[in-house]
Amino acid sequence: MMGVIRTACSAAIPTSRSAFAQPASALLLAGLLVTTAPSAMPAAAQTSPLPPVMRSTAAPLRLAPGEETTIVLEENLTTGYAWRLDTASGAPSCVVITDLGHQQRGGNAPAIGAAGLHRWKLRAQSVCHADLRFVYQRPWEQHPVREHLVSVDVR
């Protein structure tokens, strides 16, 4: 009996043995398998060498001296990736940043492999402008797979 399998690209693939005996059908099947099979390369390796940049807001975060806010980023520690504040360019003296760490979602019994949240508390000290760069990477890797930029204006 001959049947037809529909793929995501809507090509019909015959399922009888006699249909695969023809070279054109075999080439069509091989081409579909190559184009629809998931890639073995990680998503970060398939994209450009620069990580995607995400901004927390379109405009700078505006704070008054003494005011506090919290930055929250989703992370999944089970993958080895974690968010950290990149202080390579120096930490701003006008904003005190406290790493509140990772918190799993789901209360007392979260699902294995579930994502959680990483939080930082920002407290404005004095009038200034600061650009904060958070990077998402594994500790043993040189380059982050994502960045999160936060621009802070203290007035």
C-alpha cells in the first residue's frame, strides 16, 4: 500500500518501497532530510560571532539619589550558563549594585532543569550616568552567548 507523509515544507514523500527505487525520489527524500533535520551546531554558533544585545528599556532607567530598583534576568543554571555583571570597564561609583543571586521558579519543588531568575538590586548614590553590561555565559567560555545592557541616569 502506498501512503504519503507530509513534511513541514508541504512536500509529499511517498512511503512505498517501489517509489524509493527511483533515483529522483531518493534524492528528494535526501534533500528534505538535510534541510529539515535539526542542526548539530548550537544556536550561538550558527549566528554571527557577536551576541544578540537586549536592552531593558528603550530609554535610560531614571533614578533619584537614594532610590532603588531591581534588575531581573531569566537564567537556567542547569545548562552551565549564568548571568553576571561585567565589571571589566569598571563599576560605577554612583550606583551600588548588590547581586541577590539565583532564585528557582516553582517554590519548594521546582521541576528539574527549569529556568530561574537572577536578581540585582541597584541603589542610586549620586547624580551620574552609568551603562551596565550583564553577560550570559558559562564560566569556562571566553565569550557570552547573550548580553543585556542597562543604561542608568541618576538625577
